[in-house]
Amino acid sequence: MKRLLVGILFMCWVPHVNAEETLTPLTEPIVIESNEVFDGAGKTYTSCGHPAFILRGTGALLERVSVQQCESDRVPAVQVSGLGHQLIDVSIESSGTGLLIKNGYGVRVIRTSIQGNGQADGVVLLNSEASELRGVVAKEVRDGIYIENGFQHTIVRPVVSHSRYGIHLMFPTDVMISVPELHHNLTGAMIMGTNRVTFQNGNVHDQVGGTATGLMLYEAIDTTIEKTSIYGNHIGLYAEQSTGTTLEQNAINGNDIGFQLKQARGMMILQNNLLGNREPVTMVESSENIVQGNVWGDITLDLNGDGYSEVPFRTDPYLFLLTDSYEAFELLYGSPGLLLLKSILRSPKDVSLTDVSPQTYSPMWKWNGSVWNVGSILLLMIIWRFGRKRHEIV
Amino acid sequence: MSLWRMEWARSLRKRENYAFLLTWILTLVLLGGLGQALPIAADYTNISATLITVLGLLLPLFILLTTAIHWGQEQESKRLSLLSTFTYPKWKFIFIRFSSFLVTQVLVLLLAFFIASLVVGQSFTTWFILFVYATGLTIYATALGTLIGLFGRTRIRAMLLAFLMWVVLVLLWPTILVAMISWLPYGMQMNGMILALFVNGFDLMRIWASTTVSSPDVFGEVYLNWLNWMNRPIGSIVVWAILMAMSSVLLWFASKVAWRKTS
């Protein structure tokens, strides 16, 4: 009886694990034209040397499909152009670009996951407008989400890991990125040549490699980064030749360098928490910024009890200048002797970054003791006590 | 063994041990408390970095001064000359003093770390690396202080020499490196910095501790491969072997100086 039951259970189980049966090889792309709907019902399609799906025209819908590409493919797995298309619950295993949206308008991509091999990008938007990416998950691709030109894109809850850049923006305008989770990439987000990008409520942490940067801004204008946690990176936020950047209410903790600013002017750095970075900020040629109410982890003194220190926080460009000209001197970070060097290389006020009223902070202590701890202390005290006893030869 | 036991008892009875204990407890508790105010739980933050910096600043000074003054006093009171009449090898006597003082300081440090861990919640790895780092600094500073103390004939001279050595090896070290390394061709600067580490045991320990408690990318991309190697067990073994070798050489010089002065 027992064997019969086991046999029945085994027969029920076998069809579910045989994935080969649901694979549908494609000899040519499936083209979805205007207002057509393609519901894959969870099927997996394999394609070699051509895209698996092409969406064109207006208002096409592709949903509930999985795509597997051949290993050496360089073509995109799914290719989209036109207006108002939707992709919902699409899962892609690609060696080429996962999803390419070219010259699209109002394309919506919802709950799409892309697993790559690090050679090509996850989602690529070229010259497109008003696209909406919700819940895109990309892993082991080159750039998780790559956007070139175009404007008014919205990216909500993207999760990108183990890639080169989590999000890579090249010259788009008016991009809104909400609740991103970017980790274990070389750089969390690379924002370059953009205008009016907003990055909010994000989690950018534990980037890897020698550069390991959370967010990188290069020639970006009017970028807003707010309420984002950036931690465990080599550099939390790097901004170069960027103007009008607003950094507000971010938690930038536990990075080797919190902010690194180079020729970054007209910035507003307000109410950020920079506790726990080895160096909260290094900068050069980055004066004329509004800096107020940040927690820097430096000496504070609150005389009137308003929560803000009367002692300003001031950072000099000396360390940046030193390591920018001579990379070898990065080994000096954290050296006790820097206290002296800091005073020797002190810069005039007009080229330093000063927070006139940094927020105060207090240390916290809580009981962490255990029986083992207390026992060890007692044992050491006993050793000390008995070790002290006179033990002269004569 | 009975001589070692006698020296250790003498070392434990010294009152400065209480001052050391208090200093280390205060440093660890005050800075560690800031670490607990962080909104994230990262192992390597500026708190652990600051602890490495502060220990690297204070510990060499305290230990150098203590050992140098101690040996200066031994010479000033002619006790060293008296001891030289014993049929006991001088290197052995110096080593007994060195090791008994070292064990005492390790005991003081261990006690301070355990007491601080009652109210400061760092991971075991962080505590362990910090303790090992402090022990490494103590070994090197004790050996250096022994040589300085034997070199200076009086307490005041030994103290001044110890202070001067601390200023050069700790306080002025980055300034000296910046002044010298920036003259080297670009391609040689990194090698120059690495070479300089093996001249100064304090700096070697700082780099080793920072890399071990953090990650090899902590000093940027140029040192990534080298620090990756240092982060591996073989790297740590080599670093510690070099520290021990440097300390042994200093002690060997110290025994030579002692021999010259008492013969």
C-alpha cells in the first residue's frame, strides 16, 4: 500500500519537473502588431539569432511569457517600437540585450525580470519618451537599465544587482526614479549629461570593485536625490561638473567616502545623515553650495538646544587634491598623522565646503553583556590579582 | 621561568597600568557609542576607522614612553650594571622584560575590550581585529621603546627620544611620505608607498587592520590587488611575520646596545 502511494505521488510529480515540455523554439520572431494581445500563459520561448518578440505599431500587449536566448546571441530578446505598448510579467534569460525599446512613446513595462551573462544590457531605452518601468529586476547584465536621450521616463522599484551600472542614464531629461534597490554593481547609478532627474526613496548599497560608487553624477543638471539610503560603498555619491544638484534627507553611512565632489557648484546639501563614513566628504573646486543641517559626525556644540550646532563643519580640499594628483596617497586615508597634514594644507574659506549649522547627534549605549563576557572579565581580574603577588627569587 | 614570573609580577604591580586601562576603556566606550547611533549596521564605518586612528595615535605614544623611561631608569639607577654581573645572557634578560611587559599590556587591553563590549555592540570580528591590531602596535612599540630606552642614558633623554620617534613615525609620517613620494616618478609612487610600510610597523599594522576589518577596496583601486593579497591568510601571515622580524631586529639591536654599555 505504501509503495502504491509513493508510486502515485511520483507519477503526479514527474510532469511538473519536466521543463523541456513547455519550451517552444522559435524559428522567426513573433510580431505583435497594433492592438494585438499575446498571452503566453507562462510558456517559455527559445530564440536563436533573432528576437523572440517584436512589438510595433500602437497599443500591443505582451504578457506572461518567458524567453530564453541562445548563448552567443547579440540581438535583443524582445524588441519594441511604437506607441503605448505594454509588457507585463515577462521573464527573459538573455545573452544579448534583454528588452530594447527604440523610438517608443508611452511604453509600459511591468514586473519584467532579466537574467543576463554580463555581456549586454537588461532594459535599453533609446530615443524614447514617457516610458514607465515598474518592478524591473535585472541581474548579471552590463547595465540594468540603460536610457539614452528621450524624456519623461518613470522608473519605479527597479532591482538591479551584480552588473556594471544598475541604472545608466545618458542625456535624458525629466526622469523620475523611485524606490530603486541597487546593490553589488560596480556603480549603483550613473547619471550623465542629464537634466532634471529625480532619484528618491532608494536603497543603494554594497557596490563592488575598486571604484564601487553608489551614485555617480557627471555633467548632470538639476538632479534631485532625496530620502535615499546609500551605504557600504567605496564612494557614496560622486558628482563632477554637475550643477543645481539637490541632496536632501539622505542617509549616507558606512561608505569609505560619503560625498566626493569635483567642480560641483550650485548644490543644495540639506538634512543628510553622513555618520559613519570614513571621510564624510572630500571635494575640490566645489564652493558656492548651500549646505545646512547635515549630520557629519564631527565635533558639534549645541548651546541654545535647537538641535543644531553652533560650531560649523568645514571640509578642506586638501585630501582630494592629494589623492587626485597622486593616487598612491590614498593609502594615507585614516592615518593618525593626517591631523597634522590637515592643518598644514588648510585652504582658504572660499574654496572649502562649510555647513554653518550641522545637526547634533548623540552616542548611544546599550547593555550587550553576557555571562561569557562578565566571566571573562572576572577571570582576567583574577589573573591580574594573583599575577601581582610578589614572586622574588630571594 | 621564575625570573619571568618575577618580572611579570613587577610589571603587573605598576600603577600606570590602571591609567592605560582607563584610557582604553574610555576610548572604546566613547567612540563605540557613536557607532551604535548609526542608522545602519555596517562593520567598517568611521567609528571602527576612528578607533584604528585613535589607537594608532595614543597606543604607540604610551608604550614608547613607558618602555623607554623604564630602561632609562634601569641605566640611571645602575641596576642594569648590577644585573650585568649575573651569569645570565643579556638578550635573554631583555627578552624576559619585553615579554613580561607585553603580556601585561595584552592583559590590560583584553580587559578594556571586554569591559567596553558590555555597552558597545560591535561584531566579534571587529573587536577581534581591533584587539589584534592593538597587540601588534604594542609589540612593535615595546621593541622600539626598549631600544630607545637603552640608547638614551638617562630617563629624560630616553623620554625625549621616544617622543621624537613617535612624532616622526606617527605624527609626521604622512607629511614625510608626501614630501618624498611625490618626487618619485608616477609609476614608482605606489611601490614607494608599499615599501615605506615595511619601514614603519605602526603604519603596516594600520593598513592591515583597515583592510581586514573593511575590504581590500578601502584604499582605492590602485592598491586593490595588493590589498587582496594582504587580506588572504597568507598575506596576514607574511605581514605578522614581518612585524615580528622588525621587532626582533630592534630587540637584537637593544641587546647589542646593552652589551656595549655594560661591558
